[in-house]
Amino acid sequence: MARSKLFLRAKIRHIVLTRTADRLTLGILGRRHRAQPIEVRTVELCIPQWPQAYDGVRIAHLTDFHLGELMPVGQALDAVERVARLKPDMVACTGDVVDLDLHHTGAEEVLSAMGSMESPLGRFLVLGNHDHLDDGHMLAAMASMRGLQVLHGAVVPVGDASDPLLVGGVDWASTVRALDQRVAELPQTPHLLLAHNPKAFHAAARRDIPLTLSGHTHGGQVAWKGKPRANVSFAHRLSAGLYQRNGCSLFVSVGAGAWFPLRVHCAPEVVVITVRRGALQ
């Protein structure tokens, strides 16, 4: 199958920033990066518009594994298994499951692990930009076959049929304008929006969506100590942690994986978020 220009560009970037950098350091950079453990963080958010019936719901937010040379499948599976032991109510993966190639990276195993997690409110996935580099349609099909519900501009009810929690998701887009359109096209206003790109929050806040979960930025991968938002993700003002606007909240996880082999004061993470109905923090 012919590779897209985006795939080839990403491949060249990978050769320069990962393989060449690793060779110049005699393999030290790569070994240190792969030895850095993925943290399992717990976060509590208070949101005034969150449905009372789902006060205290626990959402496992997984994002940006970037399976491939910098994320061995065993490391990703270990992170998923540790989250599973915390018994979340819902699993929400906000994309970039793979880095470049879809096949031979262990994507099937990781998708199966996420899709088999016991989570009474469901297991959901939206695609990121890297998921589309090789074969986004195939990745979505693989995820669906392994127990994950892929959201392409859909809103689905979960929980109590008479008083459901509405979960929506939008596919990858790079610009605020394109994401505005995707959010505007949602058939209902969800309580929870999954969007790989945190730029979707601009539209989500205008539409009064209580909570948006995103990834994509990796928190820049390099940040000032103790100041996660002071990082090298210059293209994203919404780059790490919690943001609030018009009574709505966005949580941006810095993700589990990487697209170059260096993280400084920005540890890889998977997050379990407890959402409560209450005044903004």
C-alpha cells in the first residue's frame, strides 16, 4: 500500500529525532527513555454542570501510547493492567494508540486489554493524528472488534436509561475551525466529550459541554520542574492539566508515550479521574 505524504514526513522526523539521536548517544537516550516508568495518576475534578446521578464516576483516561519503537507493547500492557486493577467506571482513550506503523507494534494486544477492562459505563476511543498515518480505518475496526466503541462524531447514552450520561467523541482535526465544525455537528450536547486535540475545548465550552478529555500535546515532553504548563509545546496553549472556561472543564493528559525519546519533568502517565458535581476548583 502506498504511504501518504503525512506518513512519510512522520517517518523522516522519527529517523532524525529518534534513531539518529539515539545513535549519537550510543543508545543511552533510548535506553533511559524506555526505562522511565509510566505513572498511574489519580485526579479529582469538581464540575458544576456534571449530572448528579453520576457524581463520583471514575474515568480511566488513556492517551498517546504511540506504540512502536519508543513504546514496547509490554510496557503499555503493564500500564493498562495497573489501571484495570483500580476498577474504573469507564475507559476513555483519546487516541494515538500507535506511532507510525499499525501492524507489528502490538496494537491488537493493547486494544484487547483496553477493550476487556471491566467498566460498567463502557470503553470508548477516538482516533488521533498518528492513528491515521498508516490506516485509521483498520485501527478503528480492530478497536471495535476488541470491545472498544469508536466515536466518530457520535453521542451515546450510558448508565441509567431514564437518566443517562451522554458521552460524545470527535475524530482528529488539526485546527480550531475544523474542530468547531466537528463539535457543532454532534447530534446532542454530551456531558463528556473525547477529543484527541485539546483545541476542541473552544467549541465545547461554547456549547456548554461540562467536561472534555484530550491528549495530543504530550505536555511538550520537556517542562520546567514543578511547572507542567511551562513546556516546549509551543503550538498549544492548552497543553497539560486542567483548564476551565464558562463553567466547563478540559483535562489534558500528557500521555503515556512519546514521539521523541526524551521526557524531562513531564513523566509519562495514565490517569484515573473522579468527577464530582460541585463548584469549580
